[in-house]
Amino acid sequence: MKKIIGFLGSPHVEGNTGIMVREALRGAASRGASTKLVVLNELNAKGCQGCMGCQGNGGHCVVKDDITPLLEDIYEADGVVLGTPVYMWQMTAQLKTLIDRFFCYLDVKGGYTTHLGAGKRTVLVVAQNNANPDSFKVYLESTRDMLGFLGFPVEKLVHAWGVAAPGDVKSQPEPLRAAFEAGAALAR
């Protein structure tokens, strides 16, 4: 059975990003995967401390907080869904804190390869209020590249725009369909 973990970077669990992340997990479950939703805003989390402890122990973060066991769960997962609304032209602080901790997966001495082997199949889910789908194109491309470097090659970017109020995405069938299909694809 495939294991898919979804990380919600929005503080609004029932907001547009949360709806799309849950839809991706529903798609994965429809293919028989076990799924887990992590609401990052509910965690006691520290940012990367730059201590380099992970570089001497095979890629395991030495910081002790609520993120540490989730980083270990990622090693066992077959796929990851990362979800964020656009805040101040980029991902939320909640998701950025998690992604900074992904440094533990890099083998710096090994030439910046990843301890994740071939990497973790990844879906990136993004919601934005701005109605122009290209408003944050450069940032989203950069985020995709950064995730790939860290060992999380993004197979699908699910993007909804013009979604201001919680639940607005429910009136846009395309991002919901794309999220479901992307989650189902992770479970294959």
C-alpha cells in the first residue's frame, strides 16, 4: 500500500488550499493509498538551526520538535503533497519552516545529492487571491526547482487563482479535478 502525506501550509484548515490538499489525498485514497494530513499551523515547530547535525548522521534532523518525526515519516512515504496559499508573493511561513528542515535530506559532502534516493514524488498545491494566473509564475517555477534540488521533484503543480474567500475554489472544478488526479497519480 502506498503512503501519501499531505502538508497544509495554510492557517485556514477549511480554506481553499486545505480543500485542494484534501482533494489530492482523496485522490490518493481512491487508489488504495493510506493518507495522512498534517496541519503545519498546529505544530510546535522550529526552523532549521543550521547546526549541520544531519550531515553527520545520514540525513536525520537533530532538532527536537513536532516536525522531527514527520521528517522521518517522509523517508517511509511514497509521495508528498505540499500545499500553500500565496502570502506576500511566496509560500506561507508554516510551509517554509518545513521546507527549510528538508535540508536534512541533502548530502552536502556527497555533492548535494539526496538521502531520499530517487526522491519523493511530489504534488505542489497553490491557491492565490490574485485573479491573474501568471502573477507569481516566476516564484512558482523557482519553488518547483528548489523542491527538486532538495529531493522532492514536483510531478504536478495544482494552481487555483482568483480564490479570495474560504471555499471559493469549490466553484472552480478544474483545480479540484487536477488535485484529485494528481493525488491519484501519486498512489500509482
